[in-house]
Amino acid sequence: MKKLIIIANIFLFIKGDAQQVQPIFTNNPFPKTITVSGSAEMEIVPDEIFVNITLREYQKRGEDKKDIETIKANFLESCKTAGIPDSVISIFSFTGYSNYFSFKKRKKDPNLMTAITYQVKFKDSKTMDALVEQLDDEATQNFQIITTSHSKIMEFRKQLKIKAVQAAKDKGVYLTDAVGEKLGEAITIKEPNENVIVRPANNLYGSNAFQEVVVTGYSMQRKNGNAYEIEKEIDFKKLKLRFEVDVVFALK
């Protein structure tokens, strides 16, 4: 009986060990592949220019203080004159106007100067020029381009992705022909990151102390100490869009 038990244990051990080392074979439907990259790029003139405009109360010698409500009303009227709709104008921030600390301080010091920053979305530089001509130079403390974009940016991205994949396929065809192979079906396509190069912020109005500033192509120079004269007009620097894809193709 003891011999039978020993023999049985050895048999089970051998059988179990055989199951562990048994190789597993899988069928690879694509034994030969090629990985190629494709790219596409384009440049577009932005039609969405986001600008922050800071307006501040001021008081000239011998005159009453120009209060923020009057400055706001004049600014919105200037936007209307320049053909800028209310839908593209928003309040970006307040300074010394809405927060509790400044409110308390203003009650103690009525002469405290307050400020407001608007964000305006322009469609082109001509509209910007039209508004600049209407601005109160004493109240305008800053005119800053935050970023630029295009209203059809998503459509342009789609077009570039398609062209990048087509470029990858064309490359795959001539590379496989070079080694006597034929390009087969696409196995995987790695979608590119949607990174867009945007213009950095530039100051058009820095402060009332500057003499000249150039921003994205056109110059404005102080005239007679107060007014500003547009010397030349050149369009905004183009936005550069570029996408790259990696595609794995089977070889026939």
C-alpha cells in the first residue's frame, strides 16, 4: 500500500510539472509591420485677439476727479463707436473697487483711485486701432494682448490630422516599395497632441510714462505727450499649427 501511494505522488508531480512547462502558441495576424510617422502644418492669421484693458480713475490739477463710473461709461461708448459688440466685452478684474479691504479704505479716503480691467475679443487689428483712437489716454493704464486664436481652430486641427495620416501612408508606400514589399492595412494610429503655438502677451499700453511701443507688427507713438498716433499697420503674426502621427501598417 505504501509503494502505491509513493508511485501515485510521483505521477501527479510529473503531470503537474509538465502542465507548467507546456508552451503556449498564439497566431500573430501581422507578422511583418512597418511604423511610419507623418506630419502636417499650416499658418493662419488669428481672428480672435484677446486684450486686457485697464482703466483707472484720475484727477488733473484744478479739476474734479474722473470717477470710475464715468470712465466705464465712456469706455463702453467708445467700444460701441468702434463697432465692438457687448458680447465680446467682459469684466476681467477690479482693483481697489470690489474687495472688502479696498472698500473700507475707500470710505476713509475718498480720493483713493480705483481701477477696472476689461477683456475684449477683437477680430482684427483694424478694430483695435479704431478703439485705441477713442480711448481716454489718462484713464487707460494698460492695453495688453493676452493671447490670439482663430474661430475655426478645431476645423483646422481636424484637417491637419487627416493630412498627417495621409502623409504617413504615402511615406509607408515608398519605403516598402524600396525593399520589395507592399503596404497593407493600418493596424494602429497614434493621435497627436493638440498643442498650438500662441502669441505671448505683449504690452501696447504699459503706463503713461512710455514713449513708444511696438506690438505684433504695428507701432504707436506718443504725440504731444498725450495722444497716440498709429504709424503703420501690419497684420498679427500668424499662428503656426503642426501635428505629427505615428501609424503602424501591416506588410503584405
